[in-house]
Amino acid sequence: MDSKSGVQATFSNDDAFPGLNIQFSLEPYFLSLRSAFGTSHSSTTSRLNGLISVKIIDRLDGRVIFTGVGECGLPPKKPDVYLADFDDVATYCRDFVAHFPLTSTTEGVKYDPFVALAPRWFASLRSNDLTSQNALTQSIVRWLFFALDSAPLNQHKWSRVPRNGIEMALLDLWGQVTQTPLYKLIGVDNVPKPSFYTVGLDELPQMIESAHFGLKHTPYLKIKLNKDVDRCVAALKALKEVMINSGKPDWKFCIDANADWTPDVSIKYLDAVIREMKEHVYMLEQPFPVKIPSEDRSAWCQVKEAYLKEGIAVFADESVATVDDIDSLKELVSGVNIKLDKTGGIRGALKALSKASDEKLAVWIGIMVSSRVSTTAAAAILPLSQFGG
């Protein structure tokens, strides 16, 4: 296990929240994976994520009144895609806890962290009713959001990862205070959507074993492939047999290239195996590089059209982080993969969802390798997707 130091801080302010302490912590969160998570660019059997908690404590007896928890999913760093590791998260958190006491109490307790969103989102939290139940505690959460949104390190793209973890903890805290599940806080209807299990790129026996495990939970599998067409076509054909023998007639594959293919490789896959199983191919994710040279855009548009002709949508993942990335991708894809660690949290995800809808792009909700903390937060907005996640 990689040994890392976390961040702990305790705040008190008798003028703003008499008799209460706010305790903030970041701890290393080690995940041991049941099988290798292999992609075209890395393979891991463990992850070191960040676990963030924010507690409201009765100073007199030390009783924890409310606790909010968030998680930072931390895949191996990759330029222009995965920008933060645990040390970066710790750097941000140290800066955040230094910044919070310096922010204005007057502004903080009245702060509306949802003002940039459409009015339908978080409608129940918009009013700052100081006579409501647990009004003092809710004012503390507003103040923490004020500090988060004004933190000096927010100018850096990598800060979106720790910002997501802190926002997740604050929304969880707000949900505890109001006794409201996150999806209801946001204003999302609880509509079931397809949920996929990921089969990482590995030796074929291990991929088959992983598929069998996934099929215990869902008929939908995401398959990681690279540009080795012969190897991966053999894997797809073997996994197809696993699916057929599973007795689940509605099985589907999502094929994830993780930015490793070329236009020629994409067409080779289509001709070699994908076309023959097109009724069971849900979508193709990120065949193109993260940043597409202008001279290659026409070829990738042709790939999109070739797959659409077979009824298969092409989605962007690594190429889209925030709402600002969508315009440049809309001619290349039919949809986008939105992840909280990329957008900086649920608020950023809602902005991206709105933009995708405006551009007539479908949405898939993705997650990093993480625990139920992150998956629960992502599940709160899953009903807003067209393709599940």
C-alpha cells in the first residue's frame, strides 16, 4: 500500500456557529481490485483514491451531528485527461482549509452555490430561510461552498478532481441535514437506466472470468480494447459466446478504445467483428485521440458516419471534461461521457448535460474506479442520461 499523508483541520467561529466545530479531513483510500483494470494506456490492480469528510460536531460533548463524505477517483495520470494524483488532491485540500477561515462570514452564510444552474436544479436549497429546520447548519454548508468556489487553486484544471470530492461531501452533508437523498436534492426523477460492468483489457481467460462476474449483476458489459485488432477481435468473439451462453437475450457491449484507435483501425474493427454483432453493440467510446489534429477530423467524421450507418453511436470520453469541450466535438460524435471527476462535480456535470442537450448529443454517465461513495453520487444524475452509464 502506498503510504500518503492526509489533511485534517478543525474550525470554530462562535459568532457564526456558536457551540459547533467543523472538522475537515482528507484520507488516502486504498482500493484493491478484484481483477486487473486494463485499458489501452495502463493496467492497474489497485487504486489510491482520496476520501474526504466534513463533520459538524457539538463542541460541548464532541458528538458528531452530521457527516458528509466525498471521494476523488484517481486513475494513473495521463496528459490532457487525468490530471491529479493524491498529492495534488492533498495540495488543494491544504489550500482550501487555509482559505476557508479567511472568507467572509456575511457573504458565506447567504451564498447560493447553484446560481449558475438552471432554476430546476437544487430548487429546494435556493432559498436562504434562516427559520427553517437546521438553518444554522445549512448556513455552514453554504459558507463551505462559498470557500470552495472562491478557492485560489480553482484556476488550475487539475483542481476539478479535489473540487468534485469536496462538493460531493458538502452535498452529502446537506442531504444529511435535510434528510433528503441526493437525487431529490438535485431535482432528478428516479428513473432506471442501463448500468454497465467494465471488463478490462487483459489476457483472454481473465477477461472471460471478469465477464462472468459482471453478468451476475447486469447483461451490459463495457469492453476495453486497444489497436491490436487481431487480439481484440478474438477477445470480442470469445466474449460474444459468453454472452450468448449466459441466457440473457438483451445483452449489450459498449466498446471502449480509450483514445487508441486510428480511423483505419476503427473501420477494420467494424468489418472484422462489430458489424456482425451490431444489434448487441450499444456504442463505441473514444476511438480517436484526446486531441484530434485538424487534418484528421474529416476521417473521424467518416468513422462516425460508418458506425451510425450500422446503428452504432460514437461517444467521446477522454476528449470531454467540461461544458467548454462540447462544441469542438459535436461533429465527431453522437454523445458524450460525463464524469464528475472531470467536470469538477455535480454542478459542472449539470452544465455539461444542459449543453449536450442543446447540441442534440446523447449523454452517458461514467465513473472512475471508485467505491460506492462516488458511484452513489454519479447514480444521482444517471436518470438524466439517455444511454445509462
